[in-house]
Amino acid sequence: MSDFDSFKQVFIIRATMPLALVGIVVNNGIVMADAMNRYLIEKRSAAKAAPSSPVRRLRPTVTTSVIKIAGMVPLAISTTVETAIQRLF
């Protein structure tokens, strides 16, 4: 508690966790758009690129999302003030 003046700061930090989840969704969208662009560069039609790019990039997208979410779980469920310090960095 020495680094925080009140518990209000701890709650503010915890409230920013959904923003990290939004970042994961944006990152996944970028990966999918990049895969589709690569298909289009290979002279494939957009009708073929649209359904095949998510299927081809599914495993890397899911793996990245699971790892990021698993890394946030300890911070999200912790109730000590010391872990709130870790959320700052």
C-alpha cells in the first residue's frame, strides 16, 4: 500500500484489463487482414481469400490469444496491493 494513496488507484488499474482484451481482438484482426493480403498478392480471388485466410491462420491466432489471456489471469484475479504494482509495468 506504500506506493498507492488509496484503493481507488488499484481499482482503476483493474478496470483497464478489458482494454487489453480489446488489444487482442485488434491484433487478431491485423493477422487475418495480413493473411488475406498475402492471398491477394498470390493472385487469388477475394472470394477464395476471404474464407481461407482465417482457416489457415486459426492456430497461430488461438495460440497467441490463449497465451496473452493466460498471462493476464493472475493479475485479474489477484487481490493484493503488491500485484497492483505489477499491473503498472
